Amino acid sequence: MNAAQAPPSLYIRHNSYGFDGVGFYRISLEPFTNKKTGYGITFDLPAFRLQRIVYPLLVRAVTDKNPKAVAWGLIAWNLAGMVGLGLLGALLARDSGRDPIWGLTLSLLPPFALSLGLDTAEIIAGVFLLSGLLFLRRRRYVWASAALTVAALTRETTLVVSIAGVLVWLWNRVRHSEKKDTAPPWTFLVPMIVQGAWEIVLWARWGKIPLSQAKLVDQGAPFLGFYRAVRDALRFKTALNVFHLVLLITIVFFTVMVARELRHSLSPLHERVAWVFTAVAMPFYSGGIWFHHWGYMRALSEFLVLGVLIVLGSKRAATHRLWFWVVVWASIAIQLALYP
């Protein structure tokens, strides 16, 4: 980053290496740029950064390329998204047979608190993902496909639901099972096709496939990144080490709890299969992801959202256990919002 060329509205700390929010700020100023450097900001992985286009487009739509307005627009859209998460969470909780108040569990998840503090896309992606899941539950397949498509263009990792949906449809076909609640395959194929087309556009423009650039950052040897994160946290050199250890232990316990409820949950099969995919992918996250809670909490967005829905859909999950996780997520989210 070149501080001399950056807009005055962009505050730059000394000795700071920046974060993804700076990339969204730059894309909001030039959503379809073909320049690696602009406004004093240089993309490290331009194709990868630009694939998450919806959040910056929403900001651009209400700011008209005004740098100062863009800085506030990033915050405003995420604040509006938090309201949307709460409303969608209440509707999904009710559809799961729970009191709508339990839907607050979804809006309190730590990745969304981080997204609010760092101007990243998890909140907006969560809104469209939850919208898609709600439409699927209510068999509004055209709207579900549209929502999942926008979710994928906001954060490509949400495609895990579309992949799971296609596999569930194929499984039902093999078994000659025609369940009424099985969505038609095009519901899930459309998001994958649109995302694939956008990947090709970015490949043609930048000479790199966005998903291939993501592998350089996100993936590593199984469990190696997690092991190093635990090892570093156990040094107890700072309070941050203790906080990291608490987060890592919380993730492990949450994984075990959701896995135990998989067979007993009434949540749709595509939600449960998608969660399994996110859980299997978790050990392969690189050290760059597990290095800091900024990385792994955001990477676990879909894992946590789907996990909460599975637990809410399980009649075995006692109320006191649900309250325990509400308190856990709320306390972590408040900590992350205050000290991201």
C-alpha cells in the first residue's frame, strides 16, 4: 500500500500489513478494474479478491465512487446485514420447530462480528445464504437458486450448499427416491454455473483462476496448521494466546456436538451434507488461516451457520444446551467486535 496515493478517508496505521477489508474498499471504488494497483492499494491476488464482487457492488451502488462515502458504505451495508441475519435466523428457527428467539444464535456467530469490524463479506454472504436455505425449506426454488447464486458471488465458499444439493439429488435418483422436499437439480446447478462463468471472466482478465489462487492461501497439509495454532497458543506468552486456545477448544467441542446431532436433526439433508463437507475441509486449512482468529473464524462461517441450523433442528438438543452455546457465541462475538 502507498500511503501517499491512498484517499484521505482511508486511515493507514504505521507498520500495518493491512487486511482483506482494504481489498473490498478498493473494489468498491473500481468494481471491474483491470489494474493491479489503484488508489494506492495493490492487490496481492487480484483474481481471487475480485471474485467476491457482490459486497463491493452494493457499496458502489449507494456511494458513486466517493472514497469517503465508500468507507462508510462498507460499514452501513454490514450493519443492515446484521439486521437481516437476525430476521432470517428467527424465521429459520421457527421452521426448525424452535422459538424465533433462537435465531439470534445465527446473528451472534463470531465470523459476523469480525466481518462487521473488518469490512469483509461474511455478513452479506450470510444473508443471501440464509435466504437461500429458507427458500429451499419453503420450496421456493427459483428464489432459492437466485439467493444461492448471489451468495456464491459474494463468497464462493457458500457453494458448498449447492454441491451438497446436487449430490443429494443424485443420491435420491440412484435410490429411486422421489421425496417431495427434494429440490430440482437446477436450483443448485445455476449458482455453480454462474460462479464458473465469473471465474472464467476473471481468468481471462488476470491470467489466473481465482480458485487456484485461493489454494495458495487457504490449503495445507492435514491438521498441520491446526497443530501449529494449538502449539503457539499453549505458550501462554500473552492474553491473546489464551483467547486463541479458548476459541480452538470451542471449535472442537462444537464439532463434536453437531456430529452427534446429525442423525437426529430434522434439518434438510443438503444442509447436513454441506456441514460435513465444511467439517472435512477444516483440517486442510493452512497455517495462514489458523495463524489468527481473523483467518479461521471467517473461514468457518459456513461451518458454524450450518452447524447451528443442524442443532436447532434436533429435538435431542436440550434448551439448556442451546442457551450454553448462545452465551458462548455472544461472549466471543462481543470480544471480537470490541477487539477485532
